[in-house]
Amino acid sequence: MTNSRVSALIGGISPSATLAVDAKAKALRAAGESVVGFGAGEPDFPTPEAIVEAAAEATRDPRWHRYSPVAGHPDLKEAIAQKTARDSSYEVEASQVLVTNGGKQAVYQTLLALLDPGDEAIIPAPYWTTYPEPVRLAGATPVYLATDETSGFRVTIEQLEAARTERTKLLVFVSPSNPTGAVYPRDQIEAIGRWALEHDIWVVTDEIYEHLVYGDAEFHSMPVVVPELADRCVVLNGVAKTYAMTGWRVGWMIGPADVIKAATNLQSHSTSNVCNVAQRAALAAVSGDLEAVAGMRDVFDRRRVTIHRMLNEIPGVTCLEPEGAFYAFPSFAGLLGRPLAGHVPATSLELADLVLEHAKVAFVPGEAFGAPGYGRFSFALADDDMEEGIARIARLVAAG
């Protein structure tokens, strides 16, 4: 018998580090501080007007005022299937789509639908902070595989094979990556997909940043590259990043019929249907063209070049050029253990606190992503703010 008022299962969940950093920055701003926040992973653009107008019309239409099917409005599910074929060449049926309250619910429901107690889930690090928690809630064990700059933050087949045991049930695969901005080339995606196929391992592939790739990098969907894997693959996606709709909370999962049915049953007892007005907005988004998306990507592309250059100009900081998403993931190895603002930070967690206190700049330390010594900087903020924030860190480092 425990004296805790909260269950051990829920009490063991770690809070979202990215949201915590963003909240801390906002609290300091509310107190009158001039804080530059690199924490939140959300576009700084408004949702395109046509999408907003579609939602406004839905609020006035009684058809959207009632319960709708748990798995999503049929029109939206069909549109998501068509959008998936258009954008990644993955042909699926509307019945394979489950519309969720944002990408996080899609992650949560997918992992709970697939994992049993005692299973193992391979998660390459650095990883998005949310992936490990549903694994633990399912009674399974996350198995982390460390990557670094030498591999471009991409996991190798040798690492995967070394980590595989008879309890390995699934692999979480992400390209483009949050937090590193890494994008896997097609041949590596194929090799990983065929490794999973050979060993009957499920792949949960998060494609939320599919449209945010830059330079020579290209997005490829694993079940398209390895079609035989489709029956053991769940694709996660949503409107948040592509259409600047983080607050609308519409995501989805695409998978085999039995998995979608199980996840739908779970959703029927948790949230039921996603807000109808948000679904109507998502329908307008995925059914529309990608003109606004291209405009946002061009801005992110410009910013990634700038932040990459400015970070590498700071002595003691090194950063790979991001290939996708809207994050830079610099190494602070050259700053740790050195005097800075009267302190000697030993970890990137300590460095992040010091930078926030003395430079009024918020970033997410690498510990949140299973990568101590690094930091995640979102460049989804205004150019002037981004440049001012990095310049503040540069001045702090120069002052010693």
C-alpha cells in the first residue's frame, strides 16, 4: 500500500520539457522581461485565411454542432487518404484513417494499441519528448539508440540489429526529425524498412514534418519505399506543422484495419470525436493546395541558413545544418566545463538555465531528448527575434 495520492502509473509520467520551457519563457515575458523563446515547436504564421473561414462557416452550420463518428468525419477521412496519396504516393483507404486530437493522441493510441507489457520499443535518440511515455504506460520498455553528428543523427542498421531482442515489438522512426532536423535518404529508409520486415517488427513512422525539407534533402514515406511493410506500419501525421494549425488539434494515424479499429475503441472511451469545427478546418487544409505551405517553407529555409551560421560562429558551439523540420540542434560540448557568467555549467541543462537567467534566451536542453550536451532551437520565430536571441548567447559567451 502506498501513501501517494496519485497512481504510480500516472505519477511516473514526465512533463513535456518543450512545453515547460515555453511556459517559463512566457511567464518571464508576462513579468516584463524581454525573453527570446526558442522552445516551442510551432510555426509563427497565422493559419491560412481560407482554413479559418471554413471553420467559421462550420460554427454556423447545425450539421457540425452534434456528435460525429469517433474515427473522424467521413469527408475528412477521405480527404486525408487523398492527400496522403498526393503528397507521399501512399495509397490507403479512408477506413484506414483515424482522426485524433493532435499528433500526440495519435502517438499515444498507436503505441498503446501495439504494445504489451514486457515488449520493447526501439527509439533512436535524440527523440521527441513524447515518444517514451506511452511506451511506459503500455508496460513496455523504451530502448534508446544514441546517434550524433558523425552519422548525421541517423540510426544505422548495425545499431538496430545490436539492440534487437526477442521482445522487440516496434521501431519509432522519424524523418524529418524533431529535434535534430535530420532527414534520412531513400536508401537508408529502405534498409531500415527491410530490416524491420525481416524481423517482423512494427514501424511507427511520424511524418508530421513531411513538407518541411530543404536543399537537396527529400522526404520519403517508408511504406512507399518498402510496400511489403504496409501491414506492419502505422503512419502518424497532422495539420499542425504544415498548415500552422498547432492549436486546432487535429492529427491522424493510418494503419492496418485491426490496429485502427483497436485505437478507435480506445478513443471512443477517452475523447470520442475530434472537435467538428477543427475537423472542418482540417478538411479545408488537406483538400486545398500547398501554396501557403510553400511560402512558409521558404521563410523557414532562409532562417535555417541564418541560425546555422550564427550558432557556428559562437566559439565552443558546433551545429549541423538542419535538413528538415524547423529546428537546429547544436552541440555545446565546447562550452561545458568553462566559466560562464560566474558559473561553470557541467551539463546542457545547467547551461540552459544559465542562458535563460543571464541572456533571457530560452532553449530546450538536450537532456529532454535523450541527448545531453546539445540544445534544441526552434527557428519558427520572427527573423529579428531569432537573430537577437543567438546574438545574446554570443555576447554572453564572449563575456565569459
